[in-house]
Amino acid sequence: MMRPASILLMILIPVAQAQVGLPNVRLPVLPQVPLTGAAVTDDARADLRMLRDVRRLAVRDLIRRNKAVIQADHNGAAIVRGEILAVSPGQAAIDAATAAGFTVLRTRILEGLDAQIVVLAVPAGMDTLRALERVRALAPATRFDFNHVYTSSGVVVGGGAAVDIEGHVAVEPRAGSEAGVAVDAGTTVATRIGLIDGGVDSAHPVFAGTSIHQHGCPSGPVPDTHGTAVASLLIGRSVDFRGSAPGAELYAADVYCGLPTGGAADAVADAFSWLAREHVPVINVSLVGPPNVTLETVIRLVIARGHLVVAAVGNDGPAARPLYPASYPGVVGVTAVDAHRRALFEAGRGPQVRFAAPGADMTAAKSVQTFELVRGTSFAAPIVAGLLAARLPTPDPTAAQRAVDSLAREAVDLGAAGPDPVYGAGLVGVGLAPEARLAGQRRR
């Protein structure tokens, strides 16, 4: 029998090839395997090693299909070809770079953060990797970096949600919320939540009567399956479906816009700036990628102003390197569990895990007014973000820490006693995941 990680690799490549904007992959339902001790089999170890290769292969394929605009950095991560970033560089640094043949391609003013990002174009004929070394030598006091590309941290699985004869997914209604947010379909909460992801299909019925502000794409929002699913788990509400903060006001930044370079670090930084300018207290980021100096600087500015950044820890497996932004100091990293409260086989682990939340065996909205099964840490993060948003009405550093501490006190301790690298402070959002009914339980 083929092992689950082998199936994952077989499914990933053809799907990744079909992506233009936000690279999503279809994940099979993976079994739970022990990760420590003598009970770990050779097959389990092989599966874990293969999981580490999943993102590498997906990134390699993304680069192969978009060679004109994307290449790999020294570690194989995707970067925008011919671009170098700097946060608020001094004029002397810009002058030194331009004198060496670099040109200022664009400048992003981060109004909400009192900073700016300068994007330099690499001199003609110079490789981007060599260009970063060159510009760092020219202005060593300035923190330059590549324009890394960030991807989603979960997939819309599809094919498993029970649908009734009218085309509605049958899901179990939920009676309440741990955060004190009313979940009656007709109730609107005075909560504002930020989302950095793909575009949201605001025409989906689950968003009826909600206020969604979209930002990022010059020609207007580009609805995306992943962004729509995450948004529904934040603010969605209907007779049979509700997110963690149903009816909340959503500020959604599309950092993909259907472009091959979608998810670039400078677009993500601009999204943070917009949300800071709009004073949105809690920001959900279900994206993952490598460490990046520019993004780290921007997130540090955001957190210092009292915003909470909630991020998925990723699905590269428990032995993978930490992924970002979830692993930056101060970010609330979220892992995912299944309906049996077991950490997902593919979920990342480590000190970056702050909370666990449902992230499998549940449904979310999909574009074209449908629902599908979802799986991954991407879909656990919005549950935590909604719970924290009810505790933090405005950005405030002290109140933000109190909100996290308050949620931690309510967490259900799983795994080893106390905080641990698998479940963090424990499981939250129990009862908030919209679970799909079995086929025999369809509404008629």
C-alpha cells in the first residue's frame, strides 16, 4: 500500500502546475502516526521526511513555470527575480546603490507604520543572488533582502462535504462561542478582523449582510478559493454555517491578485501597513514562507503598536524547519487538530506553536457559492483570530497580551502537561469548527 506522504507528493505536482496566483495543493486525509519513541516505524519516519520535501517540490515547480519572474534563493525558496528590498533605507544607501547600477523600481509608503519599503531593480546582467551580496557590501548598515514569495498553509480538499438536493452543505449548527461572540445567524458583532491572504468572494451567501473591505489589487478583488475559505471561518454566517466571529467587519488584503509573483514580501508588508492604518486589532495570516528581514521588521512594527498577528505554523511536517511569519517573536502561531483532537500529521511543531484549533474534518466556503472540506493549519488560524478579536477591540500592547493570556487560560491542555511544542498552550475553539455531516445525514 502506498504511504500517505507518497500520495501527497503525487497529488501536489499536477495541482501546483495549474496555479497562477495562490499555490494550493490537494491533501489526502493523512493518518495519525507517533512521532517520538520506539513506536515510530521506518515507514512513519520516511513519511515525515517526504513531508519536508512537499514544499520544496511545489516551490521548484512554481519557479520552473515562471522562470521569467521567479527564481530560487540560496536555500531554494522562491523570490521575485531582479528585485531587492529595504525598509526605510537612508538616502546615502540609495545613492550608493544607484551609483552601482541599481534603480528604484517602486516605493511602498507604509503609512500606518511610519516606514517605507524601497524595491530596487537589479542591474542588467547581474543575477539576483549576486545583487543582494553586492548591495549589502555597498551599504552594510542597511538591511536588504530578497522579495520572497509566500504561499498558503492549507488546502480546500473538496469531494467530501455532504450536499443536500438544494446544493447546500449540511453542517452541524453551533450553539455558542468561547469568546462570547453571539452565533445566531441574525446577530452582528462589533468586531473588526484583518485578513492577509488571497481575494475573498464577497458574493458568497455566507457573507450576506457582512461588511468586507478589500485592498491590494489595482483592478479590484480577485476571488480566491483559499482566501474565501479562511474568510468564511472568520466572519461567515448562515443558517447552517458560522465562523469564529460571525458578522464581524472584515478588512481583507489580497496579496496575490492572480499574479505569478503573488504573495511577494513587499505586498504582504503593504497589507500589514493598510491594516495598521485602519486600526484593525487582530490580523490573520494563513501564509507561510522563509524568514525575510523586510517582513520581520514590518511585523515587529505592527506588534509594537498593539496589534495581534495570528499565523498558521504550516504543513511541512513536525520535523520541518520553522516557517514564517508564525515563527517571528510575538506572533501567535497556530497548529491544527482533527475531530479527535489529534495534531494533524503534517502540522508544524516547535516553540512557535502558541495554540491548537480545529483544522480538519470541517467545511468552509468556496468560490462559486459552494462549500468544501478543508484541511490544514490555514483553517485553524482564523478560529484563534476570531476568539482573540472578541477580546481586543482596539490595538493596544498591554490589552493584546491580556487577550492572549486570557485565551490560554481557557485552552484545553493536550499532549504533555503544560505548554508543549505540539499543541502550545492547548486547544481552543472547541465547537466552532463547522463539521460536515455524513452522507446519510443530509437535510431534505
